[in-house]
Amino acid sequence: MGFLGAASAHAADTTPGFACNFKAGTTLSYANAKYRRTIAKPLAFDIAAIDFDGQKAELVTPKGRGTLRVVRAINANHFLEVVGEGFLNITTVYDLDPKAKAHPAVHSRHFGLFGEPVIAQYHGFCLPK
């Protein structure tokens, strides 16, 4: 069951998109056989043109648009972006929390710089658009 119980709308069933805002996050970089943790800068973007039948959506940022793949789950939807060199960004949007009047969400980035792993994870909310 989601926040609204068995009769609740599935995350994103009733919206063509979301405005997502992640005010808190952590980045881990791996070098010289150890991880280093830093506070990530806030992040915001939109998820638009959600097409569940076609399993696709669009990522909208100030730098442009990108293609997202959609994977449905119970009480959530995952939006996957395959970025340069095959790295992944994953945003999970959960069912609406009626107290917060927003969808809890998590955004994870799995990439590398100069051959070293870099992992970022943010938590925040997405609002229907």
C-alpha cells in the first residue's frame, strides 16, 4: 500500500510530469583505495512527457532535454537515464504523501571521472506538473 492506501493513485498515473527538487545529497568518490564523502549541491529538474505504454519520458534541465526509460514498481516509478559512456542516473518517484502534498523521491548517479567511481545520491520531492 502507498501513502493513500489501496485506493491511491499509482505514482504519476494522473500527471504528465513532475518538477523535482533535491535539496540534500551526498557524493562519494573513490580514489587511492578509499571513499571520500562530500555534501552534494542542490539539484532540480523536470520529468516530462511521461509515456508508460512506451516506457519513456523526458528529462528537462536548463542545459536541455534527455531521454528517460520508465520502469514501474509497486507504489513508485523509476526513471532511468543512460548517460555518456553507459553510466546511469536513476530517479525514483514514490506515491503522493498527502501530508507533504508531494511525492518523496530519490535521485542516484552512478558514474566515473578519470577512471575512478563517483556515486551521488539525493533525496527530496517531486511535485506534479
